[in-house]
Amino acid sequence: MVKKEITLKLFRGQSTMQMTVCQNGGSIRSSLRDRHAAPLFAGAIGAVEGMVLAHACAGVDVTTPAYVVGIETTLEALSGSLAGGGGLEA
């Protein structure tokens, strides 16, 4: 089984996603979830993390600058609509 480690730095390095990708699946850890976040927001973040991991497992290069910008844009939109605005950036 081929295993690949991928780390994505988001928001100019303020957040990260670390993935272990295998042929039949993988795992993900990230600094995006706040333990104090509302359940709906935490669930939305989990869905984005799952999608990124699924793309990586399917062979999509999730490390390209365009893909990372797409993740950041999605997270900002979620933050604005589910967390009352303000964004994820510090």
C-alpha cells in the first residue's frame, strides 16, 4: 500500500491540514476546528476536510495554489454564513 503524507498551509500558514493518503483511504488532522465552535460550523469544517481528503485519495493534486485558494475561499464563506462573519483569518 502506497502511503503519502501531505501538509497544506492555509491562510498564510495560520492554519494547516495534514493528511495521510493511501490507495484505499486516509486520515486528516487540521487546526481549523475550534473546540468552542458551534456544532453546525464544526460539521461544515469536517465536511470540507473530508472533501479535501477524498480528492487527495482520488489522485487530485490538492497542493496546487489554485486548489488551496479554493479551500480558503470555501472556508471564508462558511465562516461568514455560519459563524456570524469575521472570517477565519486573524
